[in-house]
Amino acid sequence: MTPAGARACPNCGRDRPESFCAHCGQSDRDYARALRSVAGEFLRETFEVDSRLFRTLKLLMFRPGSLTREFSRNRRAGFVSPVRLYIFASFVFFLLLSLMADFGEAYVFRTTDEDVATSSTGEDRADEAEPTDAAAEPPTEEQLAAFRVALPPEQRRKADDILARPEGNVGRQILLSVAREGGVAETAWVGRFLLLSGIDMLHDPSVIPRRLIANMPIAMFFLLPVLGLILAAFHLRKKRFYVEHLVFAIHIQTFAFLIYSVALLLPDSGPGGWVGAGCTIVPYPYFVVAFRRYYEDGWVRTVAKSVGVYVLYTMALIPAFVVSVFVTG
């Protein structure tokens, strides 16, 4: 007997007496309707802008470690999922960073003729009178020609722009030193990759922050399991599952993104500048308090472990930053 009010599921054709089909699981939502209502529903589902979000942010921001503790107690229904919250915070932070970052040129690589003339006085002129060793000699015409030929057309054009700069230009000096060494065509693919990326950066130093901002969200997301492993290694006796350490890492990183986002929105001068500076150092004391509340160690052990975790994680972050700079955005 068909229950009163039952409707046929459009996906499997079975009777669907409630919001979800008991056979295939499809909901009764119909997306063949006005774009405005569909878009609103999509945003609500994506960011969960309801009481759960505010409850989650309250614990995350003002009670360090409590949100992860609720997860470990399997009290998850009343909070936004850790991954969704992390993605939201990461998106906000890197969006603000990209909008507010200053990609002006790093003039250390673009010394002008006037700068060269000014610096070529006093001790500098005395240094010019001293004989230079072979390592400081410029490359020969043959070495320079071989270096240029081995470059792809785009990098060759950028190299020519760099070599056309004044003699005192740092970027020009670096490139001449590389050209003197020669052997671009015979260089291993890793060395060649670094060389081509280096030419991009010498030509336009603003490439460095642009690539960092473009690649760091992905790099930091994939470093979360590393932070989880470090936390697990420091707490082997706690008998916690790895996923619990991973969720703790996600919550810590999420807090850092949110507090740094606040710092970016504040003015640089006046009280806003002081508050912004404070926001940049808050994540570590927050981490220590969350560490103690979640893992329930004494203060001395907590601080010692937190320093160890920070050092090891920083050692993982440094190569991630380097790779992010050299990977083309």
C-alpha cells in the first residue's frame, strides 16, 4: 500500500514518502527552477551559513582546542566539518592577500645608471683599481652566445633585457656569472628548470610573490598530513587515531588563516596597525593553549612539545615555499 502523500522518485521510480528516497538516496530538491533560488541554496550548502557556523567559530576562535575535542567525542552534527571550514578560511585569506599584496618591482635587481654612478665613489673606486680574479671576469663572447642559444625563445628575450641593464645591476651580474659557467644545454633537467625560473625572477621580481600566492594554498593543504604526522609522533602514548591529530592540525591552520585575514583588513597606521601586528603573533600562544587543552599535558611538557612541532613543521614549510616560488603559476 502506497503511503499517503508519497511521490515517485524521478531517479529510480520508487515511492518516496519523505524528503529522501529510501532506495537511491536522492533528495526531493528540484534544480530546474530560477537561478536565484538555486544559487542561494548552493551558497548555503557550501558555507553552511547557519547556527552551526557561528557555534563552530565561537569554539574555534575563543576556546582553543575545544572544537577538536568535540570532534574526538564524536559530537560533529552541531559544527561545520573541519575540511569545509579550512577551505573557507584558506579561500578568504589568500583572496585578501592577493587583493592587497603589492607586486611592485624589487629594485635591487633594477639598479639605475644614477645609482651606479653614486655608488662608484670613494672605496668603490679604490676597489675598481684592484686587480680582479678570474671568477669575477665577464664571460667571453663565445660563452655568452652559447648561453643564449641554449635558452628557449621567451627566456632568451628576458635574458637579453637583463643583460641590457647597467653594469652595476645585481640581476645582470648574476646572469653573467651563470653564463660564464656555461653548459646550459648539458645541465640536468632540475638545474635547467631552476635556471629558467631564475631568469623569470631576475627579469621581474614580482613573479616571486605572485607565484607564492598562487601555489601556497595547494602546498599548505598537502602539508596538513605532515603536520598531523608530526603531532602524532609527539603523542604516541596518547593512543589517539591519526585522524584526530589531523583534525587538530586543520583547526590550528584554520585559526591562523582567519586571524591573518583580520590583520589584512586592518589599517597599517594607528591603533589598527598595533592590533594587526598583534594578530600576526597570536597563532603561537593560541597553539600552545589549544595543545594543552586537547592533549592534556602539563604546561612545561606542552611548551616543549609545541616548540618541537613548530621547528619540524617550519622545516617542512621552507621547501614548500621554495617549490611554490619555482613552480610556474
